[in-house]
Amino acid sequence: MPVKPVWPITDAGYEYDAFGRTTELPGGLTNTYFANDLVQRQELGDSRQTWTLDPAHRFRGFTTETDVNGTWTNSSAKLNHYGDDSDEPRWIVEDTSLGTITRNVSGPDGDLSATTSATGDVALQLTNLHDDVAATIDAGLTEPELLDYDEFGVPMAGQADS
């Protein structure tokens, strides 16, 4: 069966670089990329997020910044730590200014089964067939949270991305 070419969106407001990567979208969102095609920065209005890569070309961390009178001011920063050659962080510094961490705990199958915090909080992570986290519950089994996603893995309206 012949391969169908993929054509970019040609509507007003969409722009692409020489490699076919989306650099501008309607509404003003701009993207820049690393040489390996991973996003390096996204900017919209007075907000931007910038990612860094580790030596294995995985996302090492990111910072979010706000433009205050022409000067970009750091709003938050996150840092990933990997325990093997996968692209799944073993633990994450959720806020580098506060040092809050989340550790990802793998189950026997190697997939995410729980998260823990520096204060000892444990949240069991139950996934659906698409490997999206469909439910979380504390270790005491008292505070369940059910999550739902569309076919693209995007959280449904009215819930946070867990």
C-alpha cells in the first residue's frame, strides 16, 4: 500500500521551519526545537517554558518564566532524574526552589505503580489499557481520584493532568 504524504496545516497563523516542525500557531504560540526535534521552548504572550536535555537527549528539566516589564522572571523549575536508559524519570524535583520531590515506583512489570514524596506520602497509580493513569488512591485507601482521557491521552475537561 503506498504511503500517503502528510501535508501541514495551511490555515492562517500556522508556520513551519525547514524540517516541517510547527514554529507558530494561531493565537501567538511559538515553538523552537532542539536538533533532535524535541521542543526546546514554547512562548505565548508573557509566558514561556524552556526545557533542557540530559546527555542521553531526554528531558532533564524545565523552567517557566513570566515577562515582567521586558525582563523574563523565573516562575518555577522542575528537574528529572533517571535511574536507567529509559525516558521515564525515577524521581523528580517538582520545584527546585523548594526541593519538593516525587519518586516514581515501578511495579513487577516495570511500569509505574505508585508515587512517593519526601514526606512519605504514597499514591497508588492505576493505569488503563492505554497506560494513562486512570485512578490514584492514597495508601490508606481513603482518597481515590478517578481520571478520564480522550483518545489522544489528553485529560478530559475539569480535571488536572496527573
